[in-house]
Amino acid sequence: MRTRLDKVTVEDIKRSLSHLMETSPIEVYAIVLDILRAPRKVTWRGFTRSMEDIARSAARKSLHDRPLDTRTTEMNIRLDDYTRFTLYHTRCAIRLLDFFVAEDFTKKTGTGWVWYNTRCEVCLPASNCTVVRDGAQENAKHPAIWWVDYWGKIVASVRDSPCERLVDEEPIWASTLHDLAKECPTCHEAAEREFPVFKATLVAEIKRIVDGVRIRFVC
């Protein structure tokens, strides 16, 4: 049986799936690909592109799940679709890791923050094993030990949540601030004041990187 699909029908489908996407993006991804494969009579030229846009939005939304939805084995999703889906997650994680460990990372976020410039004996590292280069001037900076710990946790979390949620919604920073308040009230005050500005820049960069990763569909 061939299903007639026009622009009005597609808009109805999008509205129906929008609520489901908030809680089960991978399920929306699977549903859309099944729709694309189903026999149909299309009267709207933009049908395929619109459906693929929905699937891409669902895949992008799924990056916020941590860890990757474990219910996928219970869903009716083809193995090749799921493979491309997981490869998309992996590619996003790799791109972010490349960005986080690249030498030019601080060129995007700057090095004028308290965690790079503290003179506090409590917060300074015991050794010079971690160094940040300050742009073209190549001035060596040694990040505070609490910042090295925070950033290590962020990098370790990339695989599970390769998107802006790492710094936008994660409780890692809240935990770091809580511990810092007990260890060094002076740096805590400055960090609490500066981090929102730093975060805005970092979130924008993460979104730019992840939005540049494409997921392929074979229907």
C-alpha cells in the first residue's frame, strides 16, 4: 500500500514527533528512517529533505543523553541505522577531543582567567608538568590544580556526552566550586565571577564544532 504524503502531512508528522524527540530522540531517528523507506506517493518535492532534517535534529538531540540511550536494543531500529548513529556520536566526541587538547584551544577562549593566572600558593601546581601557551607570545602559564582536575573530568566525559551539555548543564563545575570554596575562598570568588563568561565562549565553540559533524542516511 502506497501512502500519499504532501507538505501538510509532513508538517503533521513533525508536530507529532517533536514531543517524542524531547524524551526519545533515537526513537524519532528510527521512525523517520522507516518513513523514508516506506512505499509512498510524494506530492511535495521537499519531503525527503524535510524528513532528513528531522532525523538530523533527533541525532543532534541524542548527544545530550548520557550515556547513549541503553534502550536501543529494545527498539525496532535496523543495525545499519544504529551503526551510523553511533558513528555520529563517536565522530562528535573525536572532534571535541581534538579541540580540547589542541594547542590553539586557548586562542578561542583566552588565558586571562583566574585559573591560568592565580598567584595563590594553595592553587598553584606542585610541578610544571601542565603548561598553557598564551597565543603568539608563547608565555607559559601553569593552570591551577583545581582547574586541571576540572578540565580532566570534562575531557573524560566527552565520550558519554559529546556536546555543549559538558559545560552548560553538567554538575562538574558546581562540584569544583564547592570544593574550591573550602580550599581557597579568594580564587573561588574570582572563578565564580569569571566562569559564566568563559562558559559562553566555550559553549559557542562546542556547538560550532558539533554542528559541523554530519550524519549520513542510506534509505
